[in-house]
Amino acid sequence: MATTARAATTNGTLTSTHATGTSNGTVPPKITLYTNHRCPFAHRAHIVLAELDLPFEEVIIDLDTPRPQWYLDINPRGKSPIHPFHLIENKANLPSIKYQIPGLMDSPAIITESAIVAQFLADAFPSPLLPSSHEDPLAPLRRARIGFFTDTWNAKLSSFQMSAMKAPASEKQGVVDDWVAAIEKEIEPLLADAGPFFGGSKELTLAEAIVAPFLVRMYAFADDVYIPKSLGEKLDGLPNFGKWSQAVMGKESVMGIWEGEKFKQAFAKKYGGSIVTMK
């Protein structure tokens, strides 16, 4: 995987983030990513772009100030995911991308919503992330399994982290136990053939790209301050989930933009009044 060079600036200044590779031997599209490295939803796009080794330009959106009107014009839905770890005040979603194929498109297209952005890029540049529907007769089945995995993760697990962080110190372990039980019931069987990644893949798939930002934050907050450390210990004890999660968090594409301590400091500043700590 090629390394990238960044010169991050905020609220609309364009910076270059360039990976050396292209996809399919073609001239790469012009991609501008509107992002913030603290946002787990934007993190999905970073993972996919890194795995595809695509060049892109990056615009950092300041999460601590109101979204500028020009960005609301880009993302007119003006909604934010119902999840506190994005640290956005219900102004506009991240990420968005501006996408243009030179010589084929007269003007760029704007694509929003993190899962849509991630799947669009994976579809546009076939790779181990996501098989083309026509790659072979079983490709549609593999795509469906990836979709079921990410849907299960979102539907069955998304509420536990905030529940654990808001619970009184005396009740946090009980939330952790329920959380681990849900993962063991709903996710562990879906990883039975992980090798080390979803579905027996040797390379990261879209399943990991979609859930990895939340996996990383789940482990990061299991620090005996916000959530008992026993969460990570219990998860590592699950035969399938434990091996899979360590493989995911061992990928540079997943961890490249993650700055755990800075994220936790920003989180504490933003949400400290509604979170119960253990110390």
C-alpha cells in the first residue's frame, strides 16, 4: 500500500492527499473528499480510498464550528447520523466526495452518505473490497453476505457504546456483558470463515471498511475510564471475532488517520457532561 502525504487545513482549503497507484490501469478520476479525521463515517471513505490506492484531494471540515454554507450546498440533506462519535452538530453529513472522470464527465458529481460513498468507490474500482456482480456466479452472493454483515452490525450493536458510556459506574460491566453477548450471538457466527478477513478473504473487504471505524473506537474507549477494559479482553476471547478484529486493526488503511488520544480529548470536551467516567 502506498503511503500518502497530507497537509491538513480546515473549512474549505484544498489539500493534496496522493496515493501513487491507479485502478485498472486507467487514468484515475478527480476525487475531492470532504472529511474530518475525527468522524467515523468519514473514516470509511479514507479506508476505501487507501485500499484502492487512489489519488484524491482532501478538504477538512471543522467539526467545532457551524458548517459553512458552501458545504451545506454540497450536501443539501443537512442531516447527521444518529451517533455521537461523529462530533457534528446536526448540520451536514460527512463524508461527501466530488467525483469527475476527465474526458467523460463535463462536470463533477457529488456523492454523499458514508456507506454509499464507500460502496460507490468499491464498485467503480473492482478489487478484493467488493466483487463485481458479474465477476463469477457466486459474486452476488458474496456481495449479499457483506451487506448482511454490515446491516447486522448496525442494527444489533450500534446502541451499546453510548449505553456503556452513559451508564453509572456500577452498571457499566452489565452493559459490557450484554454487548459481548450480542456480538457473540450476532457477529461471531458470521466470521466463522474469516481468513483473516470477512468471507475468507486475504484482503480487507467492504464489510471491514464499513464497520472498522466503530470497531477501533470500541476498543479505544475500553480503557477503564469510559468503558471497562474487560470489553476488549472478552472480545479477544471470542475465537472468530478476536482474530478478525486484530487483523482489521493491524491494517494501515484502517489505522492511518486514527489519532486515538486526540479523538478522546475532543470527545471529552464535547460530551463530557453527559458521560459517566469510572475514575
